[in-house]
Amino acid sequence: MAHTFSLLGPLSIHHDDRVVTVAAAKPRALLAFLLLEANRQVPTERLITELWGEEPPRSATANLRTYIAGLRSRVESPSAEIETVRDGYVLRCAADACDAEVFRRTVSDGRHARAADDLPEALAKLDQAIGLWRGRALEDVPLGPRLVWHAERLEAERVEVFEDSMQLRLDLGHHAEVLTAMRRHVQTHPLRERAHSLLMLAAYRSGDVAGALKSFMAARSVLRNQLGIEPGPELSALHRAILRRDRDLAAPPVAAVRREAPLREVTPPRQLPAAPGTFVGRREEIATALRLARSAPAVGRPRLVAISGRAGVGKSALARHIAHELADEFPDGQLYLNLQGANPDLPPIPGTVAVHRLLQGLGVPAGDIPAAPAEAEALLRSTVADRSLMIVLDDAAYAHQVMPLLPAAPGCLVLITSRAMPIELDGAAHIRLAPLDPDCSAQLLSEITGAERVAADLASARAVAELCEHLPLALRVTGARLAAQPHRTLADLSVRLADEHHRLDLLELGEAGVRSSLRVTLDQLRTSGDPVDVAAATAFTRLSAAHLATFSDVLVARELGLDAVAAEGVVDRLVTLHLLEPAGPGRFRILDLLRLVGAEACEDGAAVMGRIYSYYAATAWHAVYLLRPGIPPPRTDLDSGVRPPDSDAAAAWLHAEMFTILGVARRCADRPDLAHITMDLLHCLTNYLPSRGHWAVLADLSDAGLTAAEAVGDARARGLALSALASVDRSRGDFELALNRLAQAYGIYVEAGYRPGTAAVLDWLALVLTNLEQPQAAIGCLQRSLGIHLDLGRTAQAATTLHNMAEAYAQLGRYPAAERLLRRCLPMRRNASDVLGEACTTVVTGLVRALRGDLRDAAAWLDAGLEQATSSGYSEMEWEAAITRAWVRLAAGDPSGVDDCKRAADVARRLGDRYRVALVDAVHRRTVPDLVRAYRGPRSFLVERLILGADPSAAGRGRIATPSTWPTGMKPTDRES
């Protein structure tokens, strides 16, 4: 079994009938260098300079050894061996193992035949040598200084041999054939005087004397214009000989010299690379592709199947697998061409070059391919007409790269892979490839790493697969790393991968890795020259640096300074390239591996984060202010956001962005330069989240706020975070912890002399005392709080305090006093445009009227309050209004109260509140569920009293003891106003 190496075109290795792949760029360059210096020692220092230049990294020597080891596993055989010698390496191989050496030896044989006057044999040898070429020398190899020299030398030899073959054809009397070929040749090599001489002589011998003279004038013009010289003596002598019709220019007698060269036997191409060695899953995609490939073709069109998906998702592996499944169904052969659309080291192959490659794969000699693109494309279509061929076009960069390569023959199948879905391809069937499912990911890891190893720790294997985002490329790299490191466990690797600072490094292996694969599309966007692409690259890197859960194109427009339409175009471009994923209507996200690559490429990440995070804090403030007017901003300079047009838009923005906002708060919390963002968000959202029942979000936000306050040493900020956490504790029924936190916050605010904070703590304390069934103590706190709010001119906060005081009086059964306070509160809330507060006060007024027995008046208040609460999204008040109206209606004999029960139950389930669900059941079934009796969380006392008929005299029986020692000045009084 022997290897053969091809350098006259893209580098390729054939092992018998199998193609051996060397995918990474530097190993390809290393192999090419060793082949061109075959059987000669190459010093290590020269190899390092060739691969890394004059300033190689410190790891260059170690990496070189790794590349050599990898090449040995691919190329060593009886005909080739890489040997380590002192200070270097030598690749020992047979003389016929490399096409470059075969080319030179065949050319030498042809020239010996020419010297022996065996012109047909000489021509046959030179044609055989030219037929070895499949493109430019070392076409897909990154060229260092020595490889550049080798490539240029080979190209020069090729041109010379081609012109030698044309001379032989003239000597054999084939002047018409030479005329056609040389017209194309001089277009490609306009400065070669010998080429112009051959063209002139071919035209003269074909009877076109004027054409020969015209060719001389064209040659003279190009030499003078580009080089500033006149034609040389040989070309000038030929020109004078043509002018006098010299008899020596006549063609030799054909019969005297012509001997037909043997015809080249063209065999069907079999170019498919080897099928993937490890391939799992994809049953549905394979079935779909096979069905499409075997479907009846349209008239005058091939069958086109395009596979698209993000980098590393396994598009090429799937295409190769499908191609091998179908290979026997295409008896005229299979062509394969890697278009290099996502190669980190090489640019995409131009469509014109790709056409030449396919024609040469079909057996058309390079010299017979027209230089004009349209003519070459026409020749390709003619060559494949009436054939049954499969063409695999792997890794296309864009649709226009593919279009010139499409045959018109209905018997052909074209498989295309591309990161961007080539929607411009008319009639193509599209398969969008997603990452593997968890089971297939574990199976792929198992096949690469070892079944026993994965089975022994399946949980860690699944964690690794999740961190690899179930991408086959990442899983293959990870599996190979584990296979090479038997001392490492899957659990170790999952822990290391979880660290974002090292994840991409762990997913690199040599030059085949996730970072380089994902970076290609970004680099192509940056360098495309298209303004949309450049803007898309900028948006992607900035959004990656910001690390947002999801975002909208409004943020893209603001960050790039674009209008809405232009921003949508940028986002659509990123989605098309699988750099963004849709995450709901008008929202998008960046997956973690892509985000890490984008963040690395962002040059001003810190500034981007500060700007984008400030946008979220400012917009959150504007949105909350529309819903709860009168609340002061956290900072006077908070003005970098977008102002929603109305309260509905504000609520919608907050709902859509809530988890993104929470992520921003967490990321800023422990950074002294950004901690103020977290505190701004906490300040805004403590006035919004409780009304929506978002207690879990408020808990996380408050924890982040506490971290931020400690990071910057801000005592007042710590007091706010403690107060917010106390409100969460209250919602969970942990009143003792809530009281302790409030005591800490109170002490902080009193020491700092911060009266607004002191009043806020007293308001929260009153709510806790109300839940402890100590309404008289709660009223004492609220009286003191109200005085502070009014003294500071904080009308909106004073209205809230009045409302809470009314509920405390109602809890005591003092309904007239409660109603007086509610009537005083309601216009204050209306004047402040506090829609949430107005809904709350309206509903509670109806509830108090019901407790007084005025069911008709109560129903009117509840109708209005229910509409306000529902339209403003105030779920807790929507439940309270619905359940109260249900009781009122059923008490009045109105069966529509059952519908209100259902509505209240739906809201309670949406809030995840079993206590409220149980109260609905009490109204509906007229029984008291055990859950209500046993409940220890914050109670809806007025609703409970209405439904269950509890005795107001029970108020004051605290479930837990309040702190025995209050901070100075904090202990509430029992005085009532």
C-alpha cells in the first residue's frame, strides 16, 4: 500500500483508492515543504521560519513536533517516511510518489525524445506532464518564503512546458490547434515574447498573414506600455520574415513527421473524500436528503440539495455521508470541490477557478479550457450534458460562487454545504442543520473517547456536551483531547470547560478547533467591503462583549447609530450567517461559544459594556417611571436610554427585557466600575417587580445589589439592597428575617441621615407588621413615614403610605377611617398618573365597601379596579379584584361570580400562589381549605376576612415575636391618628 502526493493544484494525498485529509493549514504547509525538499534534510530552524516567520511563538518547536507526529500517522507507508535527523527532518519517498517530481521526470523524457527527433513521442510526454496539473501549484497551501519560491518555479516550468508542446504541435503541422490555444495563452501571459512568436507563426501558417502582423503590433504595444521596451531580436526577426513571406516559415510536410499521439483514456471521476470515520445521528436529515436526491428532476435542471448551519455543526460530514450513500447511483462519476468558504487561512475559491477545477476533474486538459469565464462555463455545461454525475460543492461562501458550477443536466445531483443558506439558488431544497441532540452528543463522545469511559460518568459526559453546545466539531476536539489524556476525567474536563476564560482554549487542538472555525465568518464580514457586513461584524463583537441574555434590533440601531430599517438588515445578515439566533418575536441571542469568540474580537469591550449597560439602566428607569410616576431617579445623569411612548410600551419592554436586565445586574455587581448600574436597576425595579409578583427576580436582583454595594462601600446602597431583600423575605413568609434586615437598613439610613431611606424602611416595616397581625403597630410606623414623605414633598410615596395605612385600619375593622384615607389617597395617585397605584386603591375601596355590606357600590368600584389592574398588568390586584367581585356576585345571587372564580384561579396559578388558589376554592365551594388555615406566608387579610368572615378582634395576635431590641428610634408606637 503506497501514498501518492499531489502538489500541482490543491495539496492532496491518496492512499490506494482513499483520500487522506490534512485539514489544518500549517501541517499542509509543512508537508508541502518536506515533499519539495524530499530526500534532503531540512533543518528545524528553516521549517519554523517557513511556518511562523521571523518571530515565531515560544511554542513553535513543540507545535512542530506535534505536526510531524500527525503527518506520520497520515503519510507513512512503504513509499514514504518522515525521519527525524539531527537538527531537522527528512521525508524519504519514492521518485514517483509526488506529482511534482513525476512532472519534471516526464518533461525530461519528452525533451530527450525531441532531441532524438521523435516528435510524436515528445508531444505525448509533454501532454502527459501538463495533464498532471489540477490548478495552481500549492493552491490551497499557506506559502512561506521558500514555498513561494517553489510555487513560482513550478508555475514557470509549467508555462515553459506548455509552450514547448505548442512548438511541437507547430512542428507536426497542427497550426490551427495551436492558434486557438495560443490566443488564450497570450491573454494570460501577455509579456512572454515566445508566446507571441508561437501565436504569430500559427496564424501565418494558417494563412492569416494580417492576423500574424496584428499579433506583433499587439505584442509590441503591451511590451512598450507595461515594460517600456521594444520587442526582442527573435520576435522582431519573425516579424520581418512574415513581412517578406520567408519560405523558411512554411509548415513542414505533415506526412514526413506526423505520428498520432495515443489518446488519453478518460475514466469517470471518483473524487469523494473518505466518509466520516465517526458519524452519529442525523437520521431525519439523511432521509430527507436521500428523498430529495432521488426525486424526479425538473426539466433542464439538476437536483440541488443545500445543507446550511452554523460553524462546526457537521455540514461537510453529513454531505460526505450522503454522497457515499448515493455514489453508486451516479455511474458517470462524482466530483468534489471544497470552495473554501470558511477556511481560516485561504480565501474562497473564485467561481472561474472552480469551473476550471471541475473541468479538469472531468478530464479536460488545462490547455483546452477557455480563459473567458462565460466560455469555460459553457464548456462545463456541455461536458456534463447527458451525464449522470454527482457534484459535491463543500463550504460555499455565497450563492454566486456556486451558480457558475451548476449543470443543466437533469441527471445530475449537486450537494452544497454553506454556513449561510443560499436562498438565491432557484429550485434548491434546503436542509438547515441543528446541533446534535444530547443522546447523539454522548454517543459521539463515546465513540471517540471510549464507551466505558463515558458510561462510567454519563452525567459529566452530558455536561461536557452541553458546554460544547452539542456541536460535532467541538465534541470531536474534546473527545480527541480526552483520548490523548487518559489521566483526565470527564468530570475534570466539565469543570474546566465551565470556566469561560479557558473554554475556547480547551476546544482547540493543533489548528483544528472551534475558535478558528467560528472566527472565519466574522473575519469575512469585516473584510468584505459591504457596509452591511462591516456593520454586522461591529454589532456582533459589541453584543458579544456585552453578554446579554437576549436583545432586540432596537439596541443594534442605537449602538450603531442606524435607523430601524438598517438595523433590521444588519440583524438579518447575522441571523443568515448563524451568528445570531431568533429568541422570540423581535428578539435574538448569541450562543455562548460564538459570544466568546466575538468578545475576544471586540477591541473596546469595557467601553461597550459601560455604554450598553447604562442604556438598560436608563431605559428601565424611564419605563418604570411611566408605570409609577413620582418615583425619583437613582441619579440625575441617568439619561442614555430610550423613553417608551406610553405605559403599555413600558410594561412590554420591561417584560421582554427582564432576564436580560437581571443578567446585566449580576455582571455589574462585583465590578467597582459598573456596580452603580446594578444599584440603578435595583432602585428602579423595587418599585415595579412586586406588583407583577416577580419575587424570584427581585431576590436575585437584591442579592446582586448587596454585592454591588459592598464592592464600592456604599452604605446607602446597602440599605436599599437590605430593604429589597426584606420585601422578598416577607413574600416568602419569613417575617423574622425580614424584620432583621429592616433593622439593619434602618440603622444604616439613620446613621447616614438619609430620610427618604428611613421612610422607605418604615413603610416596609408596616407591611411586615400587618402580616404579623399587628396593625396598630403598623399604623405607628406609617404615621412617621407619612410625615417624612410630606416634609420632603414626596407626594407619590405619601399616597402609597396613606393606602397602606387604610388597609391597616380596615384590618382593625375600622372601615370608615379606612375609607377616609382611601378617598384622600386616590386623587393623589390620579394626579401623579400612577396607574398601578390607582388600580390598587380602587380595588381596595371596593373591597372595604363589600366588608361594610354595600355590595352594589362595591361592585362598581371592583369593575373599575379590575379593568385598571388588568390593563396595567398588575396581577396581584387583578386577582384581588376578581376574587372579591366573585364573592360579591355570588352573595347577590349572580351566577357570573363563577366566571370570576375561574379568572381569579387562573391568575393565582400564573402567580404560582397556592394560598390564593385555596381562597378561590373557599369562595366557590363555600368551605375553608386546610391550606388557608395553615398558611404562614403574607396574607390577603381583607380578602380573607370577606370570604371567611374572620373576627376583626383577632387582629394583634402576632405569629412570631417582633425584635425585643429595636435600633434607636425605630420601635413603632401604637398611637393612631
